[in-house]
Amino acid sequence: MKQVNVKTARSQLRKLLDRVAGGEEVSLLRRGKEVARLVPPRRTSGALLPNLRKFRASIKVKGRSLSAEVIDDRRRQRY
């Protein structure tokens, strides 16, 4: 992991972001102590979305829609 002081990071931010985009982690130091870390984003497999669709399809809706309930509540409060 590359370590860079904050002052240097400010002047070389574009280069540091390119390194992070390439998969490298960069540690930012202030007076020799780590204060932040730049890490590449996590890669998701995409398997989460099909599971979410399956879950939503399994939910049974009972009664009136929420929007209908809200509209009725607002009408009751006006009069």
C-alpha cells in the first residue's frame, strides 16, 4: 500500500485516483499518522438484484394501497 502525506495528496490527487482505480490502496498521512485511506470500490457480482426481485414477487399485498390511505387521511384532516 502506498503512503502519501496530505499535502502531497492534494497536489497529486489525479494520479492517486488513477492508482486507486487500478486496484491499489493509498494511505493518507498527517504528521506520520494515517488519517484516511483511498480504496477501490467493491465489485458486486450482480446476484443481489435477482434475489431482490424474487423477494418482492413473494410479498402478498393485502388491503388498500398506501397512497389511497394517505389521500383519505389528508381529506379527513381538512374537514
